[in-house]
Amino acid sequence: MSWRKIPMKFPGICIVCNEKILVNEIGLWAKGLGVKHEKCTELDELPCIVCGSSAGCTRCEFQDNCDISNVSQFCICKKCSEEKNAFVSYQKFTNKKFSILNS
């Protein structure tokens, strides 16, 4: 699925930084995924879906095969992935951040 650059006709929430994208601002949109700021495609680090800190992209075992601008925003940091109820936390925060997935 490719991201399309569009002028926003309605306000939206960036799936990367979780901040507003305003009307007439240029955003990147992908069907079924949502919208994100242009600047957010240039990130070298993704946020952890659970705690919001760096997901550790520079130390990730998949770094050589990962294209951050096209990967989903569902990454989890090592610390959160090693907690006792990591999968439950992952589900909770994914459902909270991407409520459209619960439909």
C-alpha cells in the first residue's frame, strides 16, 4: 500500500506522532491506515506503541529490512516487550491509539 500526498480537507490525527493535522495542511494518506505528517515520514525512530519512547529502531533485529516510512506504527520497545503482560499492554494501547481497528 502506498502513501498519497494530499491537502487535508478535514482535520486528522497523525498515526506517527498522534498530533493534529490541520485543514489545508499537506498530509500523507493510505487507505485503511490513516494519515501522517510529511515530517513524520522522515523519522529515523518510531515511537513505542505502549510507552511512547523510542522503539529502538537503530538496534532492531529487522533494521536491515525495514523501511520506516512504509512500516506500520505498531512497534514496541524492548523494555515493554519484556514485561510480564506485554501482549495485553500491546493490545490495549493499539486499540486505544487506533480505535478504528475495533470497528
